[in-house]
Amino acid sequence: MNFIIKIKSFTAAQKARSYLQKRGISCIVERNTTRGRGCGFSLRFTNSRAEKAEVCALLGEIGISCDIP
């Protein structure tokens, strides 16, 4: 499954990536720009066996919300 989850800071994105990798879920951190809001970061999942809802639940365990605008 391919999907993207927006994260509000680089530190949070790296923390999320590390946490997910320890659980066997791989992703990459990407920088993106948002019109009028500067830059943000996202996690890109490609060919992941995990679903977005599962990943969001895991991230919630470490205090990271999914898809922060």
C-alpha cells in the first residue's frame, strides 16, 4: 500500500520513522512545502504491508498526530 502522512516538524518525522522501523514498517522522510505555511515534512510509505490507520494508531502511542495541516 502506498500513502503519505503529513508531520509538522523534522524532529517529529525522524522520531516517527525510527519508531516505525523498530516495528518493521519502513518509510522515508520527505520535505514538502505548503502554500502560505512554509515547509513541512511527511512520511512516504511505498509497498508497505501496513495500512494508514494502523500507522496512525502507532504514531498516536508516541504523541504524534497524523496529517497535521
